[in-house]
Amino acid sequence: MKLGFIGLGIMGSPMAINLARAGHQLHVTTIGPVADELLSLGAVNVETARQVTEFADIIFIMVPDTPQVEDVLFGEHGCAKTSLQGKTIVDMSSISPIETKLFAQRVNEMGADYLDAPVSGGEIGAREGTLSIMVGGEQKVFDRVKPLFDILGKNITLVGGNGDGQTCKVANQIIVALNIEAVSEALVFASKAGADPVRVRQALMGGFASSRILEVHGERMINRTFEPGFKIALHQKDLNLALQSAKALALNLPNTATCQELFNTCAANGGSQLDHSAMVQALELMANHKLP
């Protein structure tokens, strides 16, 4: 199948590689360099989203935020600068649910189908093809793209119409942030009380408090391994989407707001490019105590 992939960052690059490994032809474009492995698998690097769209039947987008998606779709060199008739746009970025509905409507009016399909699972999930994919769009379009989603992920759900995939991702990011905060708070508490956080985590892993966040991010906190799998700056963006959407719904998200303040503290101390598990550093600063 002739595919396009726009945006080859921490997540996009391994996702595109998995599609190429499965035997699909790819034209790609990105701001930075293209991985040698992707090129060796036959992917063609072009300059613009328009060129990708001219080649591909299905175009995947994986860029940081709403303005970048809008530019990819409708900008000077965007997808919409060539015919979209009969094509399918699959936006796997994490962006505004409200704007997503508008993007989908515009793309549909140009004769193309649209799915919003944000993901969870981080760099590891992207590399291993085990992402959770939350999809918004029509059933028939989902069914057509599902074999490609199966290459990229394991838990693939059609949540509802356009925008609902992004709403689900926002909910996911709320849960992840609150879990990171809970693990951070618990480990800082235990450590300052004099307990060994390594053994505390080991004990908690066998009980009801066990979670993927405690397993993976708890270990990162203890080992101080904050190389980004998912950057604080990106999680800040996602929580901004949550808080903006909540405001539009006249809804209060107090714990989400607290997590955003902790991420803001990290960013103010030079940590915006660290992994989001580095939220623990904000709590360490407040406690005047570091995990040993």
C-alpha cells in the first residue's frame, strides 16, 4: 500500500519503520533527519506534506501540537494544496479535540476521509508496535485502516466520531499525569521518612497500588534516568488541552491543575526536555529532599 508519514520524531520514526518493515511503500517528510533504517527499507524522503500526499493513499501525521497539524494539512505546502479526493488522513498527534472536529470537516469537504488516532505507550510502544490507539471517525474508515493500526499497536479502539479519539487521549494524559504525581509523592514521602524507596517500590509492586507507572516510571525516578521517552513539555501541552477543554465545559479538574503546576516547576528549573517521570524533581524541591 502507498503510505505517507509526516513527522518522524521520537514516536513517528519507529512507527514509520514498522510500516515499512511490513512491506508498505512510504514517502515521508520531517523537520529533522530521517533514520537510516527507514531509508534502507525503501522509504523516500520528500520536502513537503503536499509531495507526500501526491504519492500516498493514506497519510499519517505525527507532529507535536495543533498548529503543526493545521500547517501540515492546510499550510503553504500542506496536504490540501493537492487533490485530497479519495485519500485518507490519519492524524496520530495529540491535539485539541475541538480543532480536530474542524479539521475533519474541512478534509471531508475536500473529498477525503479523516481519522484522529492519538496513541499511548511511549517510545517503547512505538518501537515494539504495542501502542494503544484511540480512534475517532467513521466505522468504515476505521475498518479500512485497521490492518495498518495492527502493525503499530495492540489495543486499538474506535471510541466514536471525529474528535472522540483526541478526547480519549486527553483523558489518558490526565490519568498518566496523576499516576506519576502519586508515585512521585509516595516515593518522596517514604524516602524522607527513612525507608528505602527501592524496597518500598518492590513491596508496592505486589499489592493493589501496583501500576505500569510504578513499574516503569518509579524505576526511572529511583535510578534518575530522565532521558525522554515522553517529554515534560509535551505532557504540559496535553494538560493544557485538558484544562482548556474543561473550561469550555465549565468543568473543574483540580488534580490535573496541580500536576500542571508541578510540570511548570520542572520547566522553570530547566527540565522541560526531561522525561515526564522527572515530575518527582518538583516534589523533591518542595520537600527539600532527594531520593537517594
